[in-house]
Amino acid sequence: MTKNKFIAKTATEGLKILWSENFFEKWKKAPDITELFSKRHHHFSDAELGMALNRAKFLTRRGKRHNYEYIQKYPFLKEEEYDGKKRIKQNFKNFRKP
């Protein structure tokens, strides 16, 4: 994984950076995420990271308390690449009733 040029000031920003690097393509546990942040010299509190993971709309989780795993719901897409409503309309054309 390449080092990112961006500095995360909050756990939420850090998660978005990891998402943009496709870190969440496979299931990841909180200790794996904390370890990667510490390698990058980001030391967020457990409460801050837990709240950011819980609120991240682009992640889903499975497991039980203190043993959650996280994965992305959909791949990261830069804003320039997203064409908004046109893309949505094209996707739903295939689902019309006969």
C-alpha cells in the first residue's frame, strides 16, 4: 500500500483516506485499522475511532461487540468521476418491467 500525501486530523478523515486507497476491500477488524493508523503516526482514541467507524456511511460491519469487522459498501469514487443522476438513470434502465 502506498503512502498517502494527505494528513488526517480526525478519525473520520483517516477512514476516508483508507477508503480511497481501497483498504476496506476485504473485511478488517478495528485492531488492523488502529495498527495502520499508528504506522502512519496517527493515534486516535478508541472512542473517536469507534464512533467514526460506526458513522461511516460507506462501511458496513458484522460481528458482535468488541469483535466487529468492517468492509466497504461500495468502492471509492472521486467526485470528478461521478456523474450524478445520469448514472443512476442508466443503471435503472435495465430494471424496467416488461
